[in-house]
Amino acid sequence: MNSLGRSIPRTLLLLALGFCGTYAHAKDSQIASDTLSVLYDDASHLFTLTDKTSGKTFVKDGRLDNAGAVLGVQPASDSVFGEGQRIAIARSTGGEIGLEVYPNLPFALVRESVANNGKDVLDIPDVTTATFTQDLGKSAKELTFFGTGGMSSGETTPGSYLFLTTAHPESHNGIVTGWITQDRGCGVVFGSATNSKDATQIKARVDYGHLRIAAGKSAALETLAIGYFDDARLGEEAYADAIKKYYAIKLRPPNAAYCTWYDGRNRGGNDADMRKLSKTMAKELKPFGLSIIQIDSGWQAVFANTKRKDHDSIDGCEQRDFERANAQYYPHGMAPVAEALAQDGIATGLWWLPFGRFKDDAAYEKRQDWFVKKADGSVFNAYWGGDCLDLTVPEVRAHLTQIVKLYRSWGVTYFKMDGLWTGTATACNYVNDGYLEDQMNTAEPLHDPFVTQIEAYRSGLKLIRDQAGDDVFFSGCNISQNMRSMCAMGLLDSMRIGPDLTDGVPAGPLRGTRLYFLNGRTWWNDPDPCRIGKATGLEAARLNTSWVALAGQFFLISDWLPTTAPEQIEVLKRTIAHHYGTARPVDAFDRALPNTWLVSDEKSGVRRDVVGLFNWEKEPLNAQYTLEKLGLNSGKTYYAFDFWANTPLPEVSKTFQADCPARSCRVIALRAKEGHPVLVSTSRHVSSGILEVKQERWKDNTLSGISEVVGNDPYELRIMGLSEDGKQWQVAEARVSEGDKAAGVTVEQKHENGLLRVTITASVGREVKWQVRFKNK
């Protein structure tokens, strides 16, 4: 329980007695953490937030929901964030609001409870927790809003779900406002210019549909975070870290997967094709990280007796018998297929809609009480998703449990769960990014009227997760159908963050960049499968896959691999594995779809940096950044190596500049000069050593390291710095350890215009210890 939850009973008692003597009280109440201070004016009921480092007051005229008498400054004790301070304010209509700060948390938190002091049930559709003016020392037209609705001017925004960042593009200075919790409601944030347009204003609201509070009871609302950051990207990451900490999120590894939906065959596959695909994957790509086949819609059976209309049949999703396989494609069921795939070392995944059914299907004709209702008694239908199941009905929960256990008995270890917003009983708004009306308030209270729609949605996901077991990967799909689906953090491993693939604007990169800070923290961003087929072209295949690889997002492929050209297979080998480095868009807040990323990592003992340039446009791109803007040390000079061109580039100092042809990418590894030979890049993966180099050291004129090598895949070390500061370094010997040598690992070397290429080959995948000894000429 958080500090607010613990303090409500005592506070309400004191209010009832008209006694506030145990609290410190002054005209102004103030608290502070190591990064910011909070001041609340007891007379005007306004709060301000000040950044302690710069002394800048970045939030002014802050108003809280129904703020009443100030109760004073209290210690705050939170099971997640530790020991802090809070300013307690009574709500004039019952309940309490707390402004809180904690050490090592770069946000001020706003926490609110509502008390029902009346005699009837209180039914709350939404609550506007806070409104405030932001001050970044810039006019609204100089600022940018960045949220789920994308980038917009600092004068208006379509509204954003869960968070909204206000940033100055040139400096990256910004304010991040976000809802940390989604336990019972869905938080939204709206931004606009003030009347004078010299500042921006924020309104933070929580939508509940129906938050029902019984007489004499109280309810804690969602937690809002507000913080200032010199680099708003770091603020967004800190916000996601706070969510991760609150929900104790531990994500399962993002092993790359094959999805059957786009491969040009039956979208749900068939028995023979899945076995053939599995053999190809096991032979060609499993050693590189592709280890799952996710069988999409079409595998499942169709109810024979239905009264549904034709308009309910969309993309095969009219098939809602999730307990039987389609006999046309899987005559022996799914268990034998999963067993065959497992023999190849490939995991089986299944697509299904856990929370949407059709009331007119035979199985549900006599189960109308399973569905959410509207005020007129009709069933709440969400277009495409179907009729919304009421997740508080015990029989519905038993039904979901039965399906989960059935899939586990078949050997399924990957659940792709589509149409998730149906669990929130809201309308389909596909494609949904910014805030849209979704009929949240038109659904009647659920079977358990004291459970909100978001609370029911989360409980349904938790039920599936608990029943499935620890070895299942949970993939959600998709927030673009209705952004309320975002309120699943802590209950999924990956989430589709964009609509289906199209030939126009790259939907995955657009939204995957917009929400990059959630990736690897709250879930793995799933941008939908990459396209690599012959019709795509080699440059486009590299563009599609390199972005996913360097951005570190969830990698899926859907081209029919048994007939994919060798050069496209080679592209996959260099991109499908996950590198676990730190990836950030360099030009975030500069443009709606940033084109430059920096990936950095130091886990091998040295710092590695890779710049990815991604040109989605029809015209060539010229990228130019100072090293400081790029995120590198402006006082250093860097070696550079172009991964896809497989060639060294001129040294980089002060400014990074590179051209990128239309609809293509460039992946450039950078390594600071250190006065001796260094490993700049490798052939294994576009992350240029971040993925597989476990250790690198320079000692006694010897460059040594440990690398994870794929069997029968020649592994090349690209070493630069053979001539530096007047020194000429000559290779005396390149070798591997005695154990590696005894296992048949070979090593070769080749000099090339100041570049040393050392090639290591192992017959089976293994960790190889290598050394390159130099002598100084």
C-alpha cells in the first residue's frame, strides 16, 4: 500500500473531529527532494515546482482537484519509493490530496483519495487531478508537445494517454508529466498555450467510466508525476523507470519471432507449412536468435451455428472458437504441431482474442450475462473486437482459465493477445494515437459494480498470466485500436505500439520512436514484423531491420523464409538478435519521425557507440550533428566504420556528418582514440560488438577479449588505431585460447589500409577468448 493509502484513515478521522493540531502549519507549506522543491500557498491553494540545480520554477499556478484546507507537512513512507515528505491537503468534497517528494525520484508526485461522506453510492466518471502552467523560459511557439499523439506545436495538442512531454527542441530541456499508475483508471494529459501564448498549460485527468464508492468508504486514485529535466529524453526514461519500479516489472527475454500473418499464404498457416518453416528456421536462423513461430488468426475453428451478420466478418476474425483448431488447416489439432516445432528447438505461439466474443455465436446464446451492457440493456460491442466480456463474471474468468490451460496442454509458450481494448469495454478507434472519445462512460457498471473497467481489464490479464505460468511470453496487440490498452503495464512482455504494416509512413518506427523510452522498461515495443522480401529490395530490407535492431525493439519477421533469397537471410542474421545496449533518438523533439539514433554500451569494459541513420523519405538525407548533440565526448576523436558498406570511414572530430540515400540506412560504429589499437566493429551484428563482445582489454601491448561466436559463421574483428600519435603498431600474433584451439576454432588476420581484420571461425557456437599481440615499430 502506498503512503496515501496508509494515511487516509487517520486523516479522515482528524477531519471528522475538526482537529489538525498534529500537523505543521504555516501560510506556505514546502517540501524538497535532492532535485526539486514543492511550495504550496495555503491561502491561494496554488502550488509551484522548482528545479533545485538551476533554481528555475518550472511549474506555476498549480491547482489541485477540489483543494480545501491545508493539513500540513507530513513524513511520507512508501513501499516503492521509500521515505519522503508530503504536503497534505483536504479535498473540499471529501478525501485528501498529497504533494509528495522522495529521494532519488526526480518527480513530484500528486496522489489523491476520494471519500464518500454521503448516504448513496458515489459514481465518478473522471477526475481532473491537476492543472498548471509550465515555464521553460520560452514562448509556446518555441516549444513542442510530445505524447502518444506524436509531436505537435507548443500551442495545442490532441491530448495524450498516460504522459505528455513539453520540450524545447534545440536544448532538449523539458517537463515530463505522466501517470505512474493505471490500477483503476486511465490517465490522460492535455496541453495548450496560455491565453497570452507566452507559456503552456497542462491538464491531467483520469478517466474511470464508473468509479463507484460506497457510502462511508474512500478510494485512492492514480498517481501523477511531474518533473523538469535538462534532457527531456532522460525525463521520459525516468518516468518509465518509475512505472517499472512501481509494478516491479521483470520482462521475459525478447527472443525474435516469426509471425504468419503477412507471409502471403494462409494467415494462420497450416500443419505442413509450419513444419517446413520450423526446419528452415532451425537450420538458418535459430543460432542467430529466431526461435518462435507465432501462428496468427485462421488457426482457430468457426462456430457452425451463428446469427451474426456479414459485417462482423473482418480479416478472418469472425472465427471465435478458440478451443478448437480449424480442421481444414490443422486436421490433427495444434498439439502435434507444437511438438514437431519443439523437436527443432522452436517455440509455438498462438494468436487469440481473450476478451472479445460474439453474443450470437452458439456457445454464447445462453450466456448473455457474460457480456458488458449498455444503459438500454444491449451488449457493448466494440467494432472488430466483438462483444466485450465482463471480466468480473466468475464464469467468464473460468472460461479464460480453461482456454489458457488448454493452450498450455498443447505446448504453447507464446500468447499473442489481440483486441485487448475489449477488456476495457470501450469503442474501437483504429487508428488511435491522440485522445479520442471512446464511449467509456456508456458502458453500465460491471457485474461487480465496484470494479472499474480498467481494473477489470488488468485483472483479466493478471488471471491469464497467473494461469499460464512463468515460461509463457505475453504479447499484447494493439494500442492503436484504442489507447486504453496501454493500461496493461506490468502484465505483458511486449505490446504492439502501432497499426498493421502499410506501404506509406512507417507506422512501427513512427510510434516505436515516439514511445522508445517504454521499450525494455514497461514492455518491449512491438512495431510489427519487418519486411525483407525480394520486392522490398536489399536497401529497404536493411533499413527495416536495422532500425528495429538498433532501437532494441521486439523483432518479428513475416516473409516466407523457405523461399527468401540468401542476401535477405544474411540481413536477418545481422539484425534479429537483441543487443541490450542503451538506444536513444538523437533528434527527438526536432521532427515527428527522428532519423538518427545513438546506441551506447560499456558492459565489455570499454565504451562502444553506434550511430544509425534511417532515411524513410524519397530524398537523400544529410545528417550533421555536433558530437555533444549526438551524445558523445566533444573533446575526443573517433574512429568510424560503416557496417553495411563494410569499410572504415574518416575519423570523426567535433562534428559528425554523413549522407544517407533515399529509403535506406547507414550504421556507423564509432570508437574513441585511446593511443593504441582498439576494436571498432565486428561482423556479428549491426550493434558492432555491443551484442556479443563480453570483454575487451588492452594490456602489455595486447588487445584481448571474449566474444560469443555463432557456429560456422566467420566472425570478424575490425581493429583500428594501428598508427596513432607517431606510433606504428605491427601485429606479432593473433590467436585464440588453447581450449578454443583444441575445439577446432581457427583464426586468420588481414591488413587493409590501416585496418586489421581478424577472422575467427568455430564449428559450433561458443564463447571464444581471443588475443592480438602487437609490437611497436
